[in-house]
Amino acid sequence: MMKAIVTGATGFLGKHLCNELSHQGWKVIALGRNREIGTRLSNSNVSFKYIDLEDNAGLSRVFEHADIIFHCAAFSSAWGNKNKFYSNNVTVTKNILLCAEKYKINKIIHISSTSVYFDFTDRLNISETDSVSERFVNAYAETKYLSEKVLLDDANTNIEKVIIRPRGIIGEGDNAIMPRILRVAEKGTFPLFNNGNTLLDITYVKNVVDAMLLCGTTNNIDGEVFNISNDEPRKIASILDAVFRELDLNVKLKHAPYSLFLGIANILEGWAKITKGNEPILTKYGVGLLGNSQTLNINKAKNILSYKPSYTLDEGISCYAEWQKNK
């Protein structure tokens, strides 16, 4: 029986991964900070352990030998304190690596982000060898890239380190992309930039889980980075139409000037920083994502991992909508 340690097990992606690993008969040590969700995850194959991953001594005590670590844990947001991003994304990754060395775990699959590519320009068919942004859009993108370097720059050759960069994960339990879209759409309109022609890649969460499992079971991929998407770029207008239709929402897509909204987002962010307020309804990154095309080349994942999305984007949106209506 294969044995895995999953960090961030009570988060969106981590829950889906733990459920699939359990379904496939893996032994799972699920690490997370939400006791309620952790209790629900627990079964004969999944053992939940409550832990703050920043606590290196505590983390070392709950770790044990396993075949693989799936490192899903992260502070994932377009907004927040830079120190919090660093401690949750970079320091925690260092702690995970130390534990892997101590318990002689041979493989780490690290979940990064395509935000490392984003630079407020249209970027199409991005491959893993293309440059990351010269100036990261926010602390999240910067610390996700730094966390990659923690692993890839490590000299321990006894541990395989593999990075995946999934694009725009959606699905049941999504607490990032869809909630932000719905928050903007609450008043019945949604701004549409570039006549709705912005091209986006989105990835259904269960396809990401498939890619992670393929990374876990494919040999000789130490140091590799893989882009992951649904491999079906769509115009933003088409994606939003599908989301609102599946959710039975009457939302009008209203054409809007991109530069104006980017300026408004800049002002709102400035005010939120001065007042130490919550994330503003518009952020520069959020506006930028809707106004700049970004698509991925996933040929490397196809060729090396034999990755192929099992679910279409429309199926993923439908699954999310059904969950949202019934939660």
C-alpha cells in the first residue's frame, strides 16, 4: 500500500486529493488546520493530524515515513500581509523539506501557481521554459516562486522534487476564484474588458488531482516543472456565460474600459492599505486576470506524465454549480 502525507489537507485542493487517494487505497496522513473538515476527511485510510505548518518542531513530531509528500498548503490570496505570505509559503516549504530529509521521504510534489508568469500583458501558449515575471504582481506570486526555488535549489539528491503550476482551479469547494466572481456579480452586472475576447485557461480541480497522482507515480522526474490546465482556452465572456447560466443567475455582462477599472483597483488597494482593511472588491491582479489573456502549453505534462484532462471545463463548471446550490 502506498503512503502519502498531504499538507493543506483541509483546503480546497487538499480535500479532493485526500478523497481520491483514499478511494484508490492509499494510506494518507492528512495535515491541516481545520479540525472540523479534518474530522470529516478521516476514515480507515485517512488519518488527520491538526498542525500549524509554521511550527517546525510540532510538524516534525506529526510527520512519519511515507512514500511521497503532496505539498498543497499555501496562503493563496490576491490580498494580504507580505510577511504572512512569506511564512506560509516559503518558510513552511523549508519546514516540509527538512521533515522529508529527516524521515527519508523520497518525493515531494509541490503545488505552485501560474501567477508567477503574470505581468499585465497577453501571454499565450506559455511553456515551462518561458520566463516568469520580472516583477511579480503580488506577494502571493512572489512567494510561490520563492517556494519553488527552496525545493529546486536544494542539494539533496535523495529526494525527487516536482513542481506543478495549475491554472485557475475551480470546482466543488472553490473558495477563491468563483467567490470573487460572484461577489462582483452580486448587483447584476459584471465588467467585461476587451469586448469579452480575453482568452483564459481554467482547470477543474479533479483534473489537477489526476496530474498530481501522475507526478507521484511517474519515475525520474526530479526537478521538473509542469504546467497544468484543462487544455481548452476560452474567451472570458463564454466562461462567465456558462457560470451564470449553471447557477441560474441573471447577470448582465457590461463592456467596460480596462484602464479605468485598473485605476480604480489601484485606488481601492491604496485605501485598503492605509486603513488596514479587508481585500477590496477590485484588485489590480483580479482586473488584470480578466483583461489580459493567459494560456498554457501543457505538452510537457502530456508527453512525460501522459496527462489528459478527464473532465471538460463545462463539466467542471456544472459540478461547481451543483455543489454551490446544495451546500
